[in-house]
Amino acid sequence: MNNHVTVLEIDKSALRYNLSFFKHKLLPTTKILVVVKAFGYGSDAVKIAGSIEKEVDYFAVAYTDEGINLRESGITKPILVLHPQIQNLKKIQEYKLEPNLYNFKIYDAFVALCKQQNLTKYPIHLKFNTGLNRIGFWHTDIPVLLSKIKETASLKITSIFSHLAASEDEQEKEFTKNQIDDFKFIAKQLQENLTDSPFLHILNTSGIVNYPEAQFDMVRLGIGLHGFA
């Protein structure tokens, strides 16, 4: 019989201290999005989100069920779903989550669902791939994407974002700066042709420290068992 007991302690004071540390590196107008995917990176997403909700602007999760869990636990701040699946789009609307639309397939499916539900100006986010090479539109998709956006009143483009692949790596500074420059180019093309005024974000936690000039409108903090990572 195994009598060993494992105890997980979440130090809320330490979380708030870490959050304050990063806030002091930001402009007063910069929004903060805290990523609490994968059970808060191995701890407890609900407890973490609940302890800092009043001090941040957004939360993000990887999948729809994670966002539903936060909503059912009383979290009311906007929640970005980074990797929504088509079969879960109705749940996203039901729980007032905000999807990242990262290719034309999921974009078209979400617009069709909004039209079916007679929804207008539903907040969504657009991710562009600048080098991480997971998911995201390419810069070459912009003309078709803009054409599609102009054809519908279903969506509100809330943010445009990308993700740095190696912001913590001193050996990859040139690559990271190229990512940031590519993102600026993409954002400029979109902003010049949209009626919405989306905010921009590309910096992750290490990017805040190493590339403060690229804060734009919002930054993303990844929070885990040992604080922000």
C-alpha cells in the first residue's frame, strides 16, 4: 500500500508578485493576456485565473473545453481559444468564448455558423504565421482574407497576432527581429483595409524582457506551476 501523499500548493502572492514584475516592464496602456492552457501548465487554471482576473485584460486557452471550464467556474474576462476545432464552434458561441481563426476552413465555418445564428460583430482573432510554423494564415492569404471580411457583418476583428518561436534564445535574435518585422508588415496591410481597429500582439513572456520595443497593444504571459514562464 502506497502511503505517500503529494501536495500541490499554489502561492497566490507569488503569482501576483510575478504579474507585478512584468507589469512594470510594460507601458501603462499595454493589455495583458494570461495563457492558462494545459491546466495552467500543470497546476490549476481555475485557481490561477480566479486569483488574478481583476488584474489582467484577457485569458487564453488552447481548446474549447478549457474555456468552458473557466466560464463555469465564474471567470468573466474575455477568453481567447487559441486552437478551436470546427466541431466545437457552437460551444464557443454558447459560452461567449473568442476563437482564433487561423485558416480559411475554420474561418468559413465560423462565419457560416454566425449567419445561421443571426450573430453580428462576434469577436474573433486572426493569427498569422511568421516563423513558428504551427498554425496561422500566411501573408499571401491577406488579399483573399480581406475580401472575405468585407463580405460579412458577422465578425468583429478584435486582434491580429503571431507567436515568436525563439524569443528566449540569444542566438536567434536576427530570426526573432525578422518575425517582428514581418508581423508589422502584415498588421499594416490589414489595418489599412479594415473598418475595425484590432489590437496587435506578438510578444510572449520572454519576448517582453528581450524585445520590449515590440509590445504593440497587448502581450501574452504564460503562467505555470512556478510562476510565469
